[in-house]
Amino acid sequence: MGKLLAVLFCFHASVATAQVDETPSSWSLKARELFTGDEAKISAAKAWFQNHPEVLSELSENLPHLKDPHLALDAMVALGHREVMPYLMEHLEKNTDGSYALALAAFMDEESAPRVLGRFKQVLERSPHGASPPLALVLIDTLARLNVPLSASTMDLLFTHPWPEVRSSLLQYVRKNKSSGHFLETLLQDKDPHVRLGALHAAKELSWVNVAAPQRVCSTEQHPLVLTFCQQHFPAEPEA
Amino acid sequence: MSKKVLGLATLIGCVLAASFFYWQQKNQVSFHLDPACRARYKKLYAEEELKVTVVFGYKDARPQRFVGDRYERAALVLRALTACTAPQGGFCGFARDPEDGHVFLKTIPTPWGPKSVRLQIMDSSVGPDDQDNRQNPFQEWKSQRTKQVFLEALTDSHVVLYNGHSRAGGGPDFLPPLINSLGRVLYADYRQAQRGFMSMLQVLGREHLRARSQVLGLFSCKSSQLFEEQLRKSRPDLALIGSESLIYFKDALENTAATLDSLLRLKCQESFEEALKQRDPLKGSQLVNFFD
């Protein structure tokens, strides 16, 4: 009996999914036109979605089962279908490429911002190395852009993240906040040359940074790309 | 009784042998390449190391402020670093070069022995907000650096893939776009000046004889109709991958990954074209001059 129920459930689920993908088979065509069409096509596509209000609701209910979830999500963002937000909030960590976080950031308004940002912070603070790196990148970018601080222990762990892209994104905190100068010192000593380059650019740009730190780092630099930048902007002091 | 035991033991032995045989078959990489396909890949893998460069252009969404190339690159890097599940490998199982975070390395089996693959993946923006990026001096530096890597790769890499905007015929672009006061991109300027495309053509024409490049993919809107004809004149021997129509970013990203996977798995024409969804003008990319 249980097996029968399971089979029936699976059958129902697959039919439901197929309906979303196939019934208004034009949904994906119309959604693509929202992003790749000329103005007339974009208007026509918007009108089509307005005339079929059930489509976005069905897509949002079946998001994880769709063949093209990114397209559906982008269409929801473009058309302001905010009903999908609770689902995105709940399943934020499971989405490894960060598209749920990007959609949430796009939907965010004054009213929802505290909840969305709180959730972003929670994901990073619960396990700084646990979130998928593309997701972590979106979370850090969003929090740093709005100058939402992370706890010191989270920051410390993020500075040791295995992905240089994630470590590099922390530079945005440095650019936003004078009190984060010690973060810059850490990034100047990063093992990846591209992270060091970003940090050196910030050190050159931000007038409040003490030049002693970049000069110290430059004095031992080996990577040709970083070394060139050092020689141009942080040349060694001539010995007395 | 002893006959039963013997029978059972034989049965178990047979099952074990069959399992071992199946396991061995499953994990053995075999290449069934037709002669033309084999010859094509022999040329691509002629050197000990295959150099592949993937460059994301500056992917703004003007008139909105969002810029997405860092996120698209991160999604591609995640795939590169994910462990392979099939013995044929493909676009998976790379290790990041500890000396350079933009470089990913792996060794793949080929009919001519194992070959090293050096995959460089670059992006162009320094952050997700175009307005912020324009005020950040690092943006200019990074854009110029990525452009330089792309142009050098046209000579020095066997495979060069650009994923970004076509700028209405302007060509590959790594900088924040030229915009008017309403934040709209000045497409007429791009179309007329064709700065990105001309830089490419110059390098391709100048370095023709000593160029290593064999495959050039332009995963950008209408790249086939905008660029293919002149590229083929400039480098008749170059295989091209382009898009017939305006392409949605996720389709372009999927096709970029499919190209890498196909080349690393030595896919022949039919399966390569299938991976690129070649018959679908809306989502697909078109491969020309590779097998023919």
C-alpha cells in the first residue's frame, strides 16, 4: 500500500512538474524574451505573464523540479513575483550557485531587508566555510554593500576560506569601513597573488591606510604581476 | 550436500568475476573515435599541455546596476573543481594551482597518452554594482588585465572562450559600458568603433603563423552573425563557436561548460553538437570549422 502511494505520489509529482514545463510550453520562450528580446517583445512577454497569472505561481511551487529554474527565477524577479521569497529564504543554503540569494537581494525592499539580511548573516555565521563558495560570494557582497557587519570569529574564518574569490570579496568591507584596516593587513598577506593585488589597490586608493603595511608586503613579494604593481606604487625606500 | 556447496561457490565466483569485469569496463577509458575525429583531436592534443583560457567579459545589466560575471565565473569554477563521477572525466576534477587562483590543472587520458590541461578562468568586474565599480580604481586595472589575458590567449592558448556581451557588434568588452545619463548603453558608439572586435582581429591577423589557438568560442549575443565572417577571413583555420541569436546568460554559461566538457572528453561531431544544443537557435551555440 505504501509503495502504491509512493508510486502515485511520484506520478502525481512528475505530472505536476511536466504541466509547468509543458502546458504553457511558451513560458520558457516568453521568459527568455524578457531578457533577450527587443522592447516590443519584452512588453509582449510581460503582457503574456500578466494574462497567465497562474504560471508564475506554478513555477514558484515547482522551482526545484523545473528544467530551467534560473530562467523561472529571473522571470519572477523581473515581474516582481515576491511570493517565492519564503521558499528562497528557507532553502537558501541548498542552492549552491547563489541564484536564490541573488533573487532575494533583488526582491529586497525596506520592509524585507532586515529578514533577508539576517538570514544571509545567519548562513555565513553558522558555518563560514559551510556555504557553497558561489553562494558565500553573493552573501558577502550583499552584506558588505549594505555595511552589515559579521562577527569577528566569522570574519577570521572567512579569511581562511579555501576559495580566494571569497577571501577577495571581504575587501569590500575594507572599502566601506575605516575601522576595518586590520582586515586589509590580513588580505595583503594572502597566499593568492590576485587577492594581494586587490588589497594593494585598496591600500593605494584609501587615504587612511598606513603605507607601512603594503610596503612591508612588497619588500618580500615574488609574484611578477604583484611585483610590478609594487614597484610602481610602493617602491622600496632608498637605504640611508 | 558437497555438490550444493560446490554449485553455490561456483555461482558466487561467477557473480564476483562478472562484477569485477563490469567494474573494470566501467573504469576503463576507451576511445571510439572515427578517423576524422581522431585526427582532429590529435592535432588539438599535439603538445604535452593543452592550454585553455576562459574569459568572462564585464557582464553588466544596464540600465540596471547589477554586474554578474564574478558569479558566473564562480559557478563555472565550482564545476571545474567538482570531483568527476565518470572515468572519462571531462569538465570536472580540476585542482586549483596553489600559485595562481585563476588557474586550474588536471591530467586527462587521450589516445596519445595522458595530457596536462591548464585552464585559466578570468572575470572582469571587481564587484556586483556597476556604479561602485566605476569609482574603484581596481576596476580599470582588472579590466585591462583581463583584456590582455584574452588577447594573449588568442595566440598562446589552444582554446579560447569568451563569455560576455557582444556590445551590438563592438566585440568582446571587459570594461564598464559607455552609458548615457539614463544609464543606457551607447550601442551606436560600440557598433561604429568596434574597439573590442578590432583588437581581436589585429592579434589574430598579426600572429597568424605562430598562433597556437585552434578553437575560439564567443558565447555572446548574435556572435555568429556579428563576427564569424570576418574571423574566418582573418583565420581560416580557426574553429569557431558562436550564437545565432540573443542568448540568455544561463544558456551561454551552459554552452561554455559543454564546450569544455566536449573537448576534454574528445567528443566527436554528433555528440559535441548535441552538447551545444546546436539545432536550437534560441539556446544553442554553433560549432563550425572544427570537424570539417
